[in-house]
Amino acid sequence: MATSIGMLTLLGLSSALKASLRRGVNSRRGAKLLSDRCASRGTRSSLYEHFREGYSDKAELDMARVCGETDVVVAELENRKGDLRGADVSDIVLVWQKLQELRQDITSLEDQKHKISARVKELVLLQPLLSQLEEFRRAKQEGRDIRLRLSQLYPRELELEEEHYRQALRLPNRTHPNVPVGDESQASVVEMVGQKREFDFKAKGHLEIGEGLDMIRQRRLAHVSGHRSYYLRGAGARLQIALQNFALDLLQRRHLPTPLSVTLSQEGCGMQPHAHKSQIYSLDPSRFSDLNLAGTGEVGIAGYFMDHAVNCRDLPVRTVCSSTCYRAETDTGREPWGLYRVHHFNKVEMFGVTANESGDESSQLLEEFVSIQKEIFSALELHYRVLDMPTQELGLPAFRKYDIEAWMPGRGSYGELSSASNCTDYQSRRLNILYEKEGGGLCYAHTVNATACAIPRTIIAILETHQNKDGTVRVPGALQPYLGMDIIEKPKYAPLKYIGPNQPNRPARPVVK
């Protein structure tokens, strides 16, 4: 049964504020004002609130490029899906320029204040000299005037900074020049692997196969866990574990260690939890402020590296995790039955951190991850294709993204099994993931993520590809040591019989004495 609680994702403020806000503003008062201001505007950036608390350094966005190559940024933005449009980029640039000008004024005033403070201390030592008294009074007054002016500028700086991050964090990454422009129909086929299987009988869908083999139960579950839920039992549960262990063993042989995945801001990974609430499971905000169930293992692994630096000689770092993922999927009526689009599923995810010295390191790791994906699906004897995904399918963080789609005979179409994305420095700038150069100094790392095995969809491809005419399923050779069988057959007995309402031959209920 695929119903265990997985990772929680930390999005923003906690109940105990530990750090004071910049410029000496009280943290509780400042955070409350910030939260109230965000609520009044109807938008929030939980990642920015996280910065303001002092839990992490502020994101260093590539504003030099946004300001210097505005036309290119606008064109790339227009080619993607997202809440921002090209006209918003000019507003982002304008706010940034105002913020920089204000900070220059603040820095100048603070320098003056420090000089006056030093002069006042000198004059205090010369108090017996009456000729210096007027200068002393003048310096004290100038100091008061500057402090008053700064007290007016600091709140304005906070407002502009908040406005900047609230918008600029929603800008997408750069786009690889070879990425096709358009929607998913414009995806470019990079490679076709294997052949479509020819059947001498009508191929069944995975749900019909799974129910026939008593592997999958999806009916009569609305009262248990709602729509799009499912049970895997018997060979189905064993197949899930077998796929997970097979993928982890293969990755271990490819030297990808497995860390413990913990909490992290989804926003830092380029996701928009506040903008897409229909896709997110949020916990009770009265008990867990800004906590969501994670929709992908990438979020947790990125949190493992957040606010850390890797030594250059240890790069690239390759790692993997296995986690339960949760996706609400409430705004789509697609795939209402079966395992293709469900609320919760297990997934093995790869994540990598690279240097950015030559500019090719993350692209090379992306190709390496895709080669691992191909090794997995080839070992499972599936026919699949590798797609170079177009701009509207990149989301916010991806510079380039490959999808692998397997042929699913019961569906009569290809279905996505996995994706792999090169996010360059998009996530690392938001999450402060850096590397230490050999000569000293820190640089922003590049990050790459890829699905090794999304269990339910891989089960679909296996059942539909390797089904037999008698309703059994042949187990691919690579999985046989993990599953302990070469053929999945229907159990010789059924452990459960439905006795609930809405059936034609309902058995008599016990007589109450």
C-alpha cells in the first residue's frame, strides 16, 4: 500500500524568530509587518520571508543579466509558461534600480554618521576648550539629522527589497539555445530505443491487468483515502519494492550515494507553491505554518546542500534518494483512473552539484544522468524515446530538460516515465549552494536533477509491455532476482470479498440479537 507520510517542505516563517532583521529592526515586529503587508497585497514570497528571519543568506539573483540583457530575458520569458509576462521585466528592473540608488544613499549617510560619531568622541576629550563647543553642538545636531533621515530610509529599503524579491524570484532560468520553442507538441525526438512490441491479441491496459492479477486495487477507496488513491498488494507491492531496490542498486554501482532527505523551501527550487495551490498538499496552517508535502525528492536533496559549499576537488557530487511524493492534481480531469496520475507515489531521484568553470560541467552531468535513465529502462526491456523538451515545458528552473517516454501498449501511446533537468545556477543562487575554488573564494554551483524511477508509471509500462495472452505478466530478467519470480500470475485464492452496499447479490447481514 502506497500510503506512508514522506518529506515535509519548509516554506517560510516558523513560530520562533531567532534573528533580528537588517538595520536593527526588531525581528518579531519586522516579520509581522512583512507578513501583514504581503497578506494585504495578496501575494507572498515565503523564501524571502525566510531570508528576512536570518535563517539563510539572501538570494543573489543574476540582476546584472536582467538589467543588461533585458530584451533577451523578455523573449525567454514570453516563450515559457508562467505568471510573469514581458512587461513585468521592466517593472522588476525599475524596482531594482530604485533599490540600488536607495542603498547608495544609505551607505553614504552611514559613512557620514560614522565620521561624525568619531569627531564627537574627539571633541568630548577636548571639552575644557570652549572654542570647540560650537563645533561639538553642530556635530551632535548633524548626527541627529542623519539618524532621522536613515530611520526614514530603512523602512523604504525594506519595502523595495520585498517588492524586488516578490517579483524577481518568479523569473525563469536562461534557456539553452538548442531548446525548441513552443508547447509539448514541439518536443524534439533525440533518440528512439527498442521496438514496439507486436501482439497477437488485444493488449490490455495496466489497470485491467493489475486487477486481474489482484495486484492493484483502486475501486471502492473514496471512503478510505479519496479519489486517485490506490493499493498495491501481493505481486504489486513486491514489484514496487523490487523496482526501488533495482534502481538504487544500479545507482550505487554508478557511485551515487544515498543521503537522508530533509526539509527545504520549494520556492528555492523554482516552484511556486503559493501560485499553484491546486497542485500542493498543505498542512493545517494553524499548526504548521507554511509546511507542505513535497511533490518531488529533488526538493529534499537540494535542502541537504542548502547554505553549504563543496570543495572544488570533490565535484561533481552525485547523490540519490528514495521518497514518497504527493501531488494534489485537483485542477485536471486527465487520467482519472489507473496509476498514471495519482496523489501519492514512490520515486527514486538523482541530484547532482557541479562546478561552473568551463560552463560545460552541468551539461555533461545532465547527459550522464540521461545515460543512467536509459540503462534502467533498457534493462527493463521497454521501448522508449528521449525528448528534448520545448520552452513551455521547462518550468522556471530548467535551462534544458529531457523527458523519457515509454510506449504503453494498453494506452496506445507514449507516456512520460522520467525527466532530467539542468538548472545551472538558478537553484544555487536561491539556496546558497556554492563551491570553493582551489585558489580560494566561493562560486555558485550548478545543479542537475533527474528521475531514476517513478514507480507507478514504470509499473504501467512493465505490465502493458510484458503482458501475456493468458493475463499473466513476464518479469524482465533484471527484476527477477528482486521479485523472486519470472511470471506474475493470479493468486490461487482471493483474500477479500466485497460485502458493502451497491451490489446485486449482497450477502445477508448478521442478525443482531
